Amino acid sequence: MRSRTPDRLCAEAVELARQAAEEAVGAEAVGPHLGVQADADRVVTHTFECLDAAYRGWHWAVTVARAPRAKNVTLDEVVLLPGADAVLAPEWVPWSDRLRPGDMGPGDLLPTGADDLRLEPGWTGEDEPAPNSAVALVDDEDLVVTDPHVQPAPARARINAVAEELGLGRSRVLSRLGLHLAAERWEKSHGPQTPMAQAAPASCASCGFLVPIGGSLGQAFGVCGNEFGPADGQIVSFAYGCGGHSEAAVIPAPPAPSELILDELVVEPLPLHPDRASGSVEPDGPAEELGHS
């Protein structure tokens, strides 16, 4: 192996390297000489401190070289390189990885890749004839239906209507991965582990404000329809809950007052004099009228 000892003539060309750096960026940005490193035979790199305040920790690298058996040292390049303590820009991240939920605004477009794992091919009915149709059985010129008792094949419009009702008719639909990712997001935002659900008197599965949704996700999620609830209009898990549960605190109906009964047909006698047959007054004593004596 050849030695990596810096070439003597190239290592001594410090002033040549400094002059090249000062001509490239200005003398005020080039600091003291920091060292020399051998890159190859008769090729070395001189480093100078960078005095630019915007590039703290960086250094100027000036590479010089000479031809075999030549004594003249020539300049290769001048570059600015980061050091161990250099302030570097963060690693570039593609926009598709930087995007976060809620970043889109009015008018923004979010393209979806053709190989997005969250989606899978759907059924549109454009590439195949309608089921049980004459086109599906034989060619048009080979079959002529003349019997009026034979039921005609279903029209494609009717099949498309049923397909739209079932959620078909789209070129791509959510894949199993896409369904799982959506379920995880919804569970995290409005699931049983949230503080609101932990303090709820009951779960959304028994709430009258829960609006069911279709599809496989409808087996575990619904839409909250309580305008006073914290998740109104949001997808909530059946295990989620809040204080606005329809049966949490049902106000009891006030008791109905009993019907007033007024009897005007019975006469009850009311004595005006006390009964002298009992009490501490002697029965033989003189009777006194009521009132003042």
C-alpha cells in the first residue's frame, strides 16, 4: 500500500490554498489554518476556519495537487464543509411524509399514489358486461330473444344503482390495511382509553344519539348525533362515552296531583255548645253560654 503521508510540496502550499480561499469567498471569511490531510498521492486538502457567523463550526477545504515529477502545485477546488460542531439543516423529508392530518386547506390537492397500500381495486362494472345479460352469455349476433315469456336481462342501469347503494362503482376502495389504520385513528381520538370515556356513565353502544354507519367499520363505530356532546358529528367507537349519554340522567316526570274532590251533598252537624256529659264540669251545674262571662 502506498503511504498516506501528505506530499511535502503540497503540504507546504498553505499560502496558495489560503489565497485561493480568499479569492473565492473573501479574506474576512477565512480564518487560521487548521491542518492538512492527504487524499491521495500528491493530493492534499488544507482546512481553514470559517469566520462567517452563519456557518459556525464549518471550515474551508482547499484541495491542491501536483503532477508526478513536477514541482508546481496546482489548485483543485475550494469547498465549505461542516465540522463536528457544525449547525446543519434537518434531513430532507419528502412532502408526502411531512404531511399531517389537518394540513390541507381550501383549494389544496392531495394526490394519492397508484401503489398506496391503503387502497385496493374496486368494482366499477365498466370492464365487464352486466350479469345474466346476453352479452355475458354469447355474442350479440348469436342470440336473438323472440319469446315474449323470456324475462329480459337486467339493465346495466339497475345493476349500477344497486352497486352504488352497496358502496361499489369506485375504481379503488379501502384495503384491509386502510380499514385498520382508520380504526386505529378513530379509537385513539374517540375510543375507550380517552379521559372522557373513562369518566362516562355508559358507552356509546347504548346511547340513543349514536347514528350507525355502513360497511365493516359500522360494526364498531358510529357517528355522534348529540349537539351538546364533545364528539358531535364525529366518528366514535362503541366503547366511547361521555356525560351526554341519552340514558345517563333521565329527568323523572313530576308526579301528577290528585283530583280535587268537593262533596256538596253531605251535611255535617257542628255543635255550638260543649258536651256536658264528659269532662271536669259537673253535669248538674248551670250551663253557661259561649262567649264572655
